[in-house]
Amino acid sequence: MLVNYRDKHKLLDKLEKNNFNILELGCGNSKRHMDAIGIDMIDYPCVDIVGDIYKVLAAFPNQSIDAVYSYHFVEHVPDVPTLLAELARIIKPNGHVEFVAPHFSNPYFYSDPTHRSFFGLYTFCYFANRSPFTRQVPTYDYKPDFNIVKVDLIFKSARPFIVRYAIKKLIGSFFNSCTYLKELYEENFCYLFPCYEIHYVLERNEFQQ
């Protein structure tokens, strides 16, 4: 069988379902979870498996992973529903996924030509059974495998804008204080006070077919 990825440390051969297995997708040259299996298309020193994300995930056994993390990765993915379906296959029941991505109001989002998808409060509601929000969205016959545990708006400013950073942290504390204010922000204020990032926590349904 043709292998379309490189498992630098043969971790797939050592993977045991009884262990607590973590993935970090698109970890780049600075892995944040040192005990995670780092996946990236570029062969940085900290990357454990090099290759296209869909091909790498296809090599993992069913229900073999407990947690998945990614930071500024999912916006580069060309097919988010396919990514979620593959994650649903490999994640154990009640396992979780955390995505951090640029919020659609972030002006820097449009500077990167490799960005493929936009993300806001409701993006993953289209792929989830349960949502914390009042506004409900359709799933368009997509079979949801996840529940949304938490969605947080992250306000910050790049250095050296220290004062601006502090002001945005205060704005973030206010709007993240309850779900109502998060929805109020995105509907009415997102272009007055642009949000830098959005943080999602999804949980795999306990029942899996």
C-alpha cells in the first residue's frame, strides 16, 4: 500500500488504545503540547508525522485518540466537514477537540492567502448536536458527531501595542461573561471591536456507531 506520509518515530506502530493519546494538528515549529503527536505538512524538528492531514488521520485506528488540539490550523483546511468526520472516527467517546482560529472580524485574517474558511460563534454549530447559543442553525443533513462544550472570543493585539492589548482584554472579559453577550457582540459590535481569535471546545458523542 502506498504511504502518503512519514511517521518519523514510528508512533503509529506504537499507538495503544489503552494509553492517553493526544494529537496536535498543524503544530508547526513550536508544539504546545509536548506529549502530543505533532502533525504537519512541513518537516519541522518537533513534527512527529509529516503529511497531508487527511492521509495522516486515515492511518489512525478507530477510537484511538483522547484529545485533539490545533492552533491556527483549521482555517487552512480545504474541507472542514471531512476533517471533523475523520476526527469523529478516531476520537474515543467523550474525547474532545479544541480549535483556535482567527475570528472572521480579525483584519489580519485576509492577509494570508492560505486561509480557506471563516470562523465565528456559530461555525461549528452546523456540525454539532447541541449548541450553547440561542440562535439555532441547520445541519443540512450532516450527521453530527460532536457537542459544543464552549466557545470563547479572544481579544488581543500584537506587540508592541501594550495599551491596546489591555483594552481589548477588558472588552473580551465583558463579552465572554455570558452567552447572551457573545451573541450580542457578534451581531452588533464585531466590526467596531474586532476579535482576534475564537476558541472552540467540542466533545465527541458518547454513542458511536
